[in-house]
Amino acid sequence: GPRGDLPAVKLTWHQGTAKPKLWTEGKIPQWTNGVLFIGDGGMLLADYTKHMLLVENKQFASFSPFKVPEQTIADSIGHHAEWLLACKTGEPTGSPFSYAGPLTEANHLGNVAYRAGKKLHWDSKNLRITNAPEAEQLLTRENRKGWELDG
């Protein structure tokens, strides 16, 4: 929903073989993995190692009067390498839990909505799906024998 003076954000989720129309029609690069953000003035296509700004199927950098901003976030050494370095040194990763936790929650909810086949209304405070209680069974799974959690 709306946040203060900001309007509601529209999120469309695609995964697996259910690619967005722009991808299936060949209007954006045919990366096998990635995230596509579509805005009023262009699109951002990104994965762990590359990113591309697009407008009308052209690189955004060539679209006048846009100027590519200076890089302020260091390149990642890779998801697994960052995790191992954090384990060894105690230094935070580029995506600490305070950021990655809510991001992972949103990703998993996208998978649940996809499997449930419907739009979900998520109550993040109470960790409940308010409009589709039948979909809550998709939020967890029973651990395999021998992998139970104590407590």
C-alpha cells in the first residue's frame, strides 16, 4: 500500500519458465538469471555480476541527458565468497541480515504466491497470509527425519 506521501509499489513476480513478455519477445538481453526493474524512464536489468540500464531496448547510458552515476558500492566478490570471508573475519557481507532477511522474506512470498496461484495479502507483523489461509501450509515444510530442530 501507500507509504506516507509515496504511492503503492506494484510488484510483478516471474520465475522459472514464466519469463516476462519483454524477455520472451527478445526485447531485453536473454540472461538466464536476473532481476528486471521497470520504471517510468527506463529499466534496470541486473544479476550478481552485471547490470544494464535500458531505454527503448538501448543502453540507458546512451540516452541523453542521462549521466551514469559514479560507482559507490564495491563490486561483490561473489555470494559464497562474501559469506566465507564474513565467517573467517567477522566483517559484514554486502547484504547483512538486516537487509537480506526482509529481501528473502519477499522472495519466498513470491514463490508461495506463485505456487498458490493467487495474489497474497501478507501481515508481516504476525507472519500470516490474511486472504488465503490455505496458502500458509506453503510457508514451512516438515524437516526430513534426522534433520529435526531441537527446542
